[in-house]
Amino acid sequence: MELQRAVKLALVATPGVAEHVTPERIRAGIARPEDAPVIIMAPAQVDILGWASGGYVVSEVSMKLHVWTDAGRSDIAHQITSAAMLALMDAPRAEGCTIEQWERPAMAWVPDPDPAYSFAHAVIGLRAVLYWRAG
């Protein structure tokens, strides 16, 4: 949850994203959007790696950001995705946990599987190793 919050705050503060996507349209979820543009943060995969000294839990977190725009606005899709990738080149500021390792984002364009919809869809993969105090 903390990583999602930190990622959202980084995206909201990025002009190339904020110009096209309002803060309430950067959200957690799994469903295809009804309209666009929107950035949906899919539920993260969390692997507990173990304990660190001082009662800290160490985990690896992988999450995906789904950038959806109208297919006819692929220029906007590229602007949003490029800005998001640049904003997440370095680890976002997180409160409540420490990001120990941060991998640079990876992105792929994904064709819309439903021909009834007309969306441009990019998926940005993020991965971090972080720790926080248990309890």
C-alpha cells in the first residue's frame, strides 16, 4: 500500500502526467476503465524475503501500472507513458518504509483484447525491495 501511495504521489507531481490525468484517475484497481485517460495500479505481488535486524520485514514488491487512453489519442498515450517512466526512474519518496532497491521501470504496449473498445494500453512494470518495521 505504501509503495502505491508513493508511486501515485510521484505521478500526480509529474507535469506530463498531471496535464492529462487528474489525481482521482490515478487509482488502484483491476478493472478496465470505462473512459480514459486513466492510470490503474494493479494489486502488487509481495514476496516476504525475511527479517532484518531491528525487527524490520524485508520484501520484494512487483507492481504494474496500466495506462489507458483512447486509441485515437496515441500521442497522449505516449506523452503520459513517457512522463510516468521518467518520473519513476528513481525510487519515489515513501513514508513508513524504506526502499532499499529500485529497478528502473519497464514498459510494453498491449493491444486491447476487446474489439468493442478502442483503447491504447501500456503496462509499466515496477519492482522494489523494501523494508518496514513490523507491528
